Amino acid sequence: MTVDFFRSSLFAWAAANPRPMPWKGEKDPYKIWLSEIILQQTRVEQGLPYFEKFVATYPTVLDLAVAPEDAVLKLWEGLGYYTRARNLHAAAKHIAQEFGGVFPTTYEGIRELKGVGDYTAAAIASFAYNLPHAVLDGNVYRVLSRYFAIETPTDLPAAKKEFAALADSMLDKAQPAAFNQALMDFGALCCTPAQPGCRNCPMQPNCQAARENRVAAFPVRAKKMEKKARFFLYVVVEQGADTYLRKRAGKDIWRGLYEYPMLEVESANGLAPEAILSRFYPVGLPNGAVFGKISPHFKQILTHQLVLAAFLELHLPVETKPDFFDNELFKSSFNTAINDVKKKFAFPRVVLRFLEKNV
């Protein structure tokens, strides 16, 4: 029977191919939740040190709940997709305030936490409480799509219901945690996106994609959306020992992170930076103010956007009057010590790359 063959082959493979990770076998739902949020859209190798830092800094959900948001974002710095960190922090506060710091014990209760979707709720429910909920991450999509040669594009909404029902039918409900972990490990180590280990795969005899010699064709994906290009010109002020930063707000990217004062321009090859700034200072910069160098472009690729950023140095005399900063460019900005920039504030990755090379 296909289900019995799939399960027995999977468990045999898992027994022969252990994949040690600090959260495997963990029963503390807080640590499982933390690992799952960190690993969303993040490779294990990249996420592991962040997991260790968070557990060391905030060993319980109550510790995380009382932490300042800026501190949480700083600890998350460099991992990307900062909405995850903000949701993590908000959910920790909710658990502290509504449940007295006790993590929810049902799938439904876990699913209601901010930032927790079906997959994450299933993972926590099965790993922490051994509840019979099938996980459905990228690895599981790939394994099932190949094993059954499913033509439905996995990145379309219709696929979720189809694959969720299939994953649930394959789940070993007597040992859901072990099954879910084995399936994800199998996708990560054997049934990989490129160069899968079909030759040594125990499921190959019943794998439809392997039988048809079409493993590389799965999972099927719909046409990719073209990324919107955006061009940022950052003004890096040096005024004695100080510089100027601002905190991003609103509904745009990187909300809650810090950056230098910035102008968004239409093209990476548009007007010279000095000409762009002249709209704010039509009569010229104050005496003693001089432009420094401008950096090459730094690039950051987001889910639906491509950001190109250049950084223009602006050296200002210490005695520059406050009205110099009274315009749209420096709106909501504040001065801070240059030596504190990398220590105290969390930045988008594109700004971090500039800082690593220049500050």
C-alpha cells in the first residue's frame, strides 16, 4: 500500500540519516515556536546562531515579552523579514498578558498567535504536544509533489488545500512528531531542490516523478512576478562626533528599523546627488558644509522588490543651525553618536552592508 510504503521507507531513512539540531526533540513549546519563526524563509545554517542568541537572551516567553522592541529587532538584525520579529514580540506579550506566560496547548490556540500560520501551528502542536497535525513546508511540498507527480503549481492558493489534505492522509497519527520531523529532514537532505539523491532514495520504487524521469520538473511553480525596482539615496551626515538617523514607520518595508535620512529617486542613474539635494537647499549648503564621497550601489533583494541604495557623505560644521534640518529630508531624524550607530540600532541589510564597509 502506498501510505504504508511511504511511512516505513521514511522512518527507515530517518533512522539511518540523523540530523542533529538543538531544537530537535525539544518539548518546550516556546523554544519550538522560536525555532520555527526564525526558520521561516531562512536556511538552518543562517538561523541557528540567531536561535541560540534568542534562547540565551530571552530564555522564556516572559523574558521576551518584557523586552523593548528595539532590543528584539537589534538581536534579529541581519536575519531579514523583520515582520517575523515584530510578530514574535507581539505574540509573546499576548501570551504573557492573556495566558499568564503559559503557551497555548491546542492547535487552535497556537494558530491564533500573531504571525503563526497553519504550518507553524502544526509544527508546534506536533513537536511539543504530539498532536496529529501534518506540517506543510517547502520540503514537504517538494517531496509530495515528486512522489505523486502533482502538476498543481505549489505557489498558487489552490495548492494549499490539495497538499494539506494529502499530507494529512500520509501522516502517521500514532507518532506525528517523528513523522513530521522525518519528512522535513528527508526533503532537506535527500529530496533536495537541486541534485536530489534519487539513486539512494528508499522511496524511488514508488516515486511517480522518478518513474517518469521528471524529478527536476517538480514542484511545479507558476510564473514568477517581476520585482519592483526602487532606488534610495541615503545622506550620511558627519557633524563632529554625531550623525543623523531616523526610524522607519508606516506600512512600507522595514518598519521599525533605522536608516540614514533618505531620498527615493526614480532611477539609479538619475541626477547627481548634489543636484537632488539642491531642492532642499536652493541657495546652497551652509559655510563649511562639504560633500564627501558617494558609495557604489548596495543591493537588497526582497520578496517583491529590488532595492538599490547609494550613500552620500555630507560633512557639516558643528555649529550648523537647527533650521538646516527643518525639511522633508531630515523629517523625524535625530542625532546620535557615530560610535553608537552599530551598537544600538537595528538596520535593514542594505544599510548594514554599507556600515560593515565604512563605519
